[in-house]
Amino acid sequence: MKTDILIVGAGPAGIFTALELIKKGSRKKITIVEKGKPIEKRHCPKSETKKCINCRPYCHITHGFSGAGAFSDGKLSLSYEVGGDLPILLGDDFTQELIDYTDKVYLSFGADEHVEGRGKEEEIKNIRKRAIKAGLKLVDCPIRHLGTEKAQELYYSIQQYLLEHGVEILFETQCTDLIISDRVCKGATIEAKNGQVYELLAEHNIIATGRGGAGWLEQQCSIHDIHHRPGTVDIGVRVEVRTEIMEHVNEVLYESKLIGYPKPFKNKVRTFCQNPGGFVSQENYDNGLSVVNGHSYKGFKSDNTNLAILCSHNFTEPFNQPIAFARRIGELTNMLGDGRIMVQRYGDILDGKRTWQDELNKSNVRPTLPDAVAGDITFAMPYRTMTNIINFIEAVDLVVPGFASEETLLYSPELKFYSNKVKMTPDLKTSVSGLYCLGDSSGWTRGLMMASSMGVLMGRKLAKQ
Ligand SMILES: Cc1cc2nc3c(=O)[nH]c(=O)nc-3n(C[C@H](O)[C@H](O)[C@H](O)COP(=O)(O)OP(=O)(O)OC[C@H]3O[C@@H](n4cnc5c(N)ncnc54)[C@H](O)[C@@H]3O)c2cc1C
């Protein structure tokens, strides 16, 4: 079988490639291969079962049309400083231009006009002053918040637009291997829903398999000698507090992006993905790993705010398996939690004891992930990571008083796999001709907006050819 442009993965990176090709008037045949289902058929059974049942062969939260974006909180970070490393590849100004353009595309599909974090400059100044005193940097990042339910409507409109414009989308179909010979990618081996395996040949092959497909892409890079280098892996915790504690920063910034380099290791530690009135969630990867995440709805709020605290880990020679390192920590935590996410009170961590369920029941903070297991996350967390997290929480407490209270909840494992950064040129060319790698699986992005913007750039490049 043949197509002109093969896109593997219908996440934001893949679908914005197709969208931009159509917008630029390309007449090439576009085929998207997607492991999961169309957006309207995606459904996480947890709403009925009340606990995660580890769906097989894939998790519905992270797979299907719009990828990990569908059930995400839909927070579009509108600054080049947030969401990935594209500025290193493309420069700050051009990355910002791409983001501004992509934001307009989101608006044209019905995104909320309102932008959080703009127009409160005096209050932002005061928060920044406190951050400086605490040794932290506050990053300015306006946010357009779609909300989990609206994100699904918006991506549904995009899905229908692509179908109406002739894009072929093969759902419940996966790419198992790339066809590469003499350093040219000629297509991919595809496994259809009914188990049929066939070769799909294409002139241009775009791999956008997201975080869930990062391990698979790493294997492909090794098998086919696609040049790449181990990147950063982020290991941390999801923190949950009563919204009263974070009310001020939530109102002024919606998302307070703080970065610090706490002593003694001075590794980069940062806040990420803040969800005022949000919910902590569990996501499962194909390899059986369960990790914690968070999201919030536009209209339905909890009493809590959650956010991730992530520590970047960069390894040096001879070690080059950051994904495997983080996965082992996740597996160990899952083992201790009997396959579920673990939660512990901050005060118990400082006291060196586990948390018990009845202690959680007495707290002001009620976990929004009710099936998380009360336990001791420190059994599985490396000393370096735990020390970084504790020292960072103490610094954030100077900006947000009450953040380091005894009952603050820490969920684990919170892992972000950005590894295996595929080497590429500013034209998005890899070391293999006809092969392009985009979005989170490429190691260059880690958020909706930057993954979408990388897709836009890809679409523009291919439309010219
Ligand atoms: C719960 C949750 C909340 C989030 N909230 C936010 C947020 O508020 N703001 C933000 O900026 N980011 C958020 N993110 C991150 C964001 O969703 C991702 O950064 C973004 O979706 C990455 O886009 P992508 O296209 O690179 O990959 P993905 O969205 O992961 O899409 C990849 C697609 O590829 C498919 N695939 C994988 N392997 C194969 C294969 N071998 N063959 C065929 N198909 C394959 C998958 O099924 C998937 O649909 C969140 C993520 C999660 C899980």
C-alpha cells in the first residue's frame, strides 16, 4: 500500500501537521496511523469502575485521536519558555511566532478567548519578589485553558475537519517497525485492528508517537541507527493542597511556573502542570507502568489544587538509559502500591513514617485520586530526588505560605520521559532521509502547544515540497 505522507500518531503533533498541510493547500495523500480510537469512542472505564483497571492493549487516556491531549486539562502554554526545547532548535522569536500562529488555529476551532496570567502585572511583581527571596525564578507564561471537557469538543472538530478534507485516519492500527534502507525511510510496517500486517510505503514518514511511544521510538533509533542522544528525564511527585493555600497565585497566574536549583545537588527542580480546582489522575503505559498526572475541568471543580514538582536528571557516560532508570523507579513504586499510585503526607515524609488511610481521612485535604494507596513513597525515591523535592517545597512555602504544611499530599510516581532526543536540523530533518520525528516522542516537546507548533512547522515544510 502507498501514501504520500504517513503520520504515525494522531496526537497534537501529528494532527497539526495534517491541518497545516491542508491549510497550505497541499494535494498530497495524507494517512494517519493511530493505535487508539476516534475521539468520540475514547472512554476511560474508571468513571464506572471507580478505579483504574489497566486497560489493554492500551490506555484510553493517552491513546486515540488527539493523543494525550484529549483527556488533558487542555492548558495551552503561550510562551516559548514553556513546553519543550524548540527554542534551542529554532530560536526564541521564531518559536514564539509559531506558538502565536498555532494559538490562532486553536481559537478558530473554538478555544476559549480568555487568557490567564495577563493584566495583573502589579500582583505578578509581588509574587516574583517573594520568589527571588526564596531563590526561585518565576517564569511568565500566559495560559489558554481549554478544560478537559472542552478539549474533547475542540479535538472532535479537528478530527471531523481532517476527515472532511480527505485525510485517511486508520484507527486501532499501529506502526510496528520502520522500513529503512541505505539511510532512507521508505515507509512503515503496520498492524491493523484485525491483526493483518502489511507495509505502507510513503515518501515522507512522520513519527509522532508521544510519551507513550517514546520507548518504541528509542528502540527504532537503535535498530536503524537514527541519530539521537539521551535527553533529560524528569522524576518527581504530584503535590495536592487545599485550594485556599494556592488561591492567590491561582487567581493571578493560574499556573505559577517556579524554577529552582536547591542545594546541595543544584539540579533543576520546577513546578509543572498546575490544576486549580483540579483532579489527580492515573495514566497507564503499554508496558504496565502506572504514573500519576493531573487535570482540571472548566466547569467542575474540586476543593484542591494539584501540581507536579519535577527534578531533571541528566546522566553522564557510560550511562545512557534515562527512560529505563525512571521506569525502574516507577515500577518499584507501583510494586509497593500494589499497582496503584501511592500517596503520602509531607509531614510523614519529614517524620520518616508511612501514611495510613485513617490519617488521610482526618486531613483537610481529601485526595482527589481516591484509589491512591496511602504509603511511603520514600522507599522507592532516590535520595537525591527526594532531597531536591523537600528543599524545593520549603522554598515554595516562602512564596505560597502553607505549601509545606504537614498534610500536603505527595503522589508518586510522577515521571516525564523526554528522553531520546532525536538529532535534527531546524528543517526538522533527521539523519535518515524521508524520516521526521515530532512532538513528545522526539524529545523536543513536552506540552500541547509546543507539540502542536512543531506539527505546524512540519506541515509548512512538507507543503513546499
Ligand atoms: C493527563 C494528562 C494531562 C496533560 N495536561 C496537559 C496540559 O494541560 N497542557 C499541556 O501542554 N500538556 C499536557 N499534557 C501533555 C500533552 O498532552 C502532551 O505533551 C501532548 O499530547 C504531546 O503531543 P504528541 O502529539 O507529541 O503525543 P501524544 O499526544 O502522546 O500522541 C501520540 C499518539 O500516538 C499514538 N501512538 C503511539 N505509538 C503508536 C504506534 N506505534 N502506532 C500508532 N500510533 C501510535 C498514541 O496512541 C497517541 O494517540 C498532559 C498529558 C496527560 C497524559
